[in-house]
Amino acid sequence: MLHIRVIAPPSLSEQTQALLTEHPGVTHLWVSPGVARKPVGDLISFDVAREAAGEVLDTLRRLGLERDGAVIVEQLDVVLSRAAVAAEQAAPGSGTDALVWEEMEASAGEETALSATYLAFMVVASIIASIGVLLDQPILIVGAMVVGPEFGPLVALCVGIVAGRYRAAGRALGTLGLGFAVAMAMTVLTTWLFTALGIFDSAMLIAPRPLTSFIWKPDALSWVVGFLAGVAGMLSLTSRKSGALVGVLISVTTIPAAANAAVALAYWEPEEAVGSLIQLGVNLGAIMVAGILTLAVQRARQRRLSGRASAARP
């Protein structure tokens, strides 16, 4: 369930209370009249079944509470209440399948910002991957995939496109592109440094690497895997199944492809660099297409369920 706090101005308080009281997915409703000071209004708190949250939040936004008051949403991990069980049973669909769009937008908004931490993770992941490709060590490749933070901006890009917020989508795309550019540039410099120190050697790149050669040899399955990973990644986020997301991060060849391209450029092996960049583009494109389609289908389904539930109520 979700816990929602609303600050309602006096002109909207009674209407808000009436709508929440009538909604079967809402429970644990209480009102503290006149306690809010900034903005001024009544404090209305309630819990709502996750599968009904989208409909309730849409209603609150249509009332203008987002503009004239405030709506704060919190996730509840444990709720021991018969009333909560009844609310969940009355709400349409399943809580696991529910898409709370406001939750996705809030999370995506954080991922559009370019930060030093994001760039640091990108650089660290790329350098780890570069060591993995030169040593032909899949374990290091997997480690780099998990460390890489690129899935966040990809999600924000998909959310922005589906929501029609193209400025936010553009910021996410810029964050994603700049992150890869900085990571690759630093990997090139690191490769040159390690070569000068005798740690790396160009012979390591051209030597047979059967365990990691897939990174720069894209094929049809690269698209399939990327698409399936995009679907699984979006489902893991919308259903809050973080364990599945780790598997998604391990399955896509984004950071390793960028790192291999950087190493190939550092040693000027253009064929391998081009192959790696194609692999990177194929995976990013497949994830983006899958993410957009998955979010669009989930959003349409959630709206249809909410519409049916509203029509069924007297």
C-alpha cells in the first residue's frame, strides 16, 4: 500500500474528503483541520491500495491540489490491518502489476540530472570492463555491468517520451550520451597510461578472446536480448522487484561495448571499435524501444482498469 498526505486549502477540503471517503481503495483516512501552515489548509492523510493509487492521484491532481496545496506519497512496507486488506480486495487488478505513474516520473526526474557521482560510476565501470576485455575475463565484464548506472537515464528517457515530456527526455538523452563519452575518453587515457606502465599491451587486444568476443560482434540475438532486457527492466521498476533489475543489468552489453570501443580506439583497431559501437547502439536502441512499449502498454492497462472501476461505482 501507499501512504498519502494531502494539504488541502479550505475551498477544496470538503470535496477532497468526500471523494476519498467514497473510494473503496482508500482506508485509514483521517483529517486534521487547519493544521497546515505552508501552504495553509487541512491535513488529510490516508492509505491506498497500490492498484488504486493511480486513479486516486489523478483525481487529486484534477482538483488542483498539486497547484493549490500539496500531495506527498510514501511507500508502506508493512501494514497490519483488516481495513487495508479490504481496500486491496476492492481495488481493481493486482498491486504487483500496478503502475503508479507519479512514482515513475519522480524517479525518472532524478535520473535526468548529470552529476559527478553518475560520471564517476560510468568511468569506474568502463575501466573495469576494459580490464575484463583485455584479460578475456567474463567475471570482470559482469562486475562492470552491475556497476554501470546507465539504466537510470534510459528509464528517464522512456518515461519522458511516453509522458510527452520531451524536454525531460532530451535531458536524459544528454546525460546518457555525455556519460558514455566521458567514460570512453577516460578509458582511452587509462589504457595509454597502463600501456606506458607495462600493465597493458596492444597484443592483449588482438589476441584470441573467445569468452568476450561477443562484445564487438553484434548479431540478431543482440537485439533480442536487449529488447527482452528492456521489458524486464521496466517491469522490475514498476513492480518494485529490484532483484530482477540486477539480472537485467548483467544481461545487456552497454558498458562493456563502450569500454571495448575505447580500448580499440586507444590501440587504433578501427574494425573492433566500430563493431563495439554498433553493439552499444543495438543494445541501447533495443532497451529504449522495449521500455517505451512496456510503459505505454502498462499505462493504457492501468487507465482501462481505473475507468472500469469508476464506471462500476454508483
